[in-house]
Amino acid sequence: MLTYLQMLSPDDLRPALRPLVVLEVQELEHDSPLVRDTTLSVGRAHQWPSLSWDDQQWQTYLRREHLRHWVARIKGLPAGLLTLHVPPSGDVEVDTFGLLPEHIGQGIGGHFLTVGVRLAWTITPQVSRVWLHTSSRDHSHALTNYEGRGFRRCELEAP
């Protein structure tokens, strides 16, 4: 089952506490191999559809207009990925968000999401909504994290 959530104002964001570790967030080029590698590492435990994509499907995805990617790093090594779809309409989608399995449970997911939501609200002047969907197959804390940061459910849909 998919759960759709949205945030209609940057004032709705409820920031998470900063973790004890230093989390660096760096924007990636659209064709960086880290986008594919990190997406697969994050999604493996949750059976994300991208696990079965071939090279052509990946190229099509990575060339999608208005996609921007950020990697979270701890001590220089990838810890998670954020991808925003930023169309001119101002409806910014959190396309991909997640942590590598070895970084789950360290208190960084909420902070990384806070950083990502702030990026989403400031990435272009006409942002009117930040939205995402999560699956019942995603990590058991995903929905709690999204709602804890201020996202509100807006639609439920079965896959």
C-alpha cells in the first residue's frame, strides 16, 4: 500500500535534532554513479522497483528533466540519498529518500529529512507544496519520520 503525504508550507516543518555524527549533504551530478549505487543499496531491503531496472531504464530515469540528487555522507562515505523532482509548477516531490542499512537507527534519518525538506522549500521561489509517497514495504520508521517532520497524509492508494 502507498501512503501519500504533503507539506503545504515551510512553517509546517518540524526539524529533527541534529545527530551526534557529522552529516554532510552534497549535490550530485545527474549521471553520477553514486545515484544508482546508493539507490540500489537503500532500496534492496525494501524491494524498490528500481532493483529490476536495466541500464536503459536507469538512463531514462537519470535523464528525467527536473531531477536533482543529494548524497548524505558520514566521514566521506555515502550514508543515504535524497532525490527531488522539481518541476516548474512548484509541486516538489521527494522522489527518493533513504539511508543505507548500516546507518539506520543512528538518529540521522530525521535530520537528513529535515535538510532535504529545507532544500525542497528553497530550491525554487515558486514552491507551493512538497510531497512524497511511502510504501508499506519501506522501513518501518519511514512513515513515522515523515509525519514527525510535519508531513500530513493526503491520499491513500493500493499499488
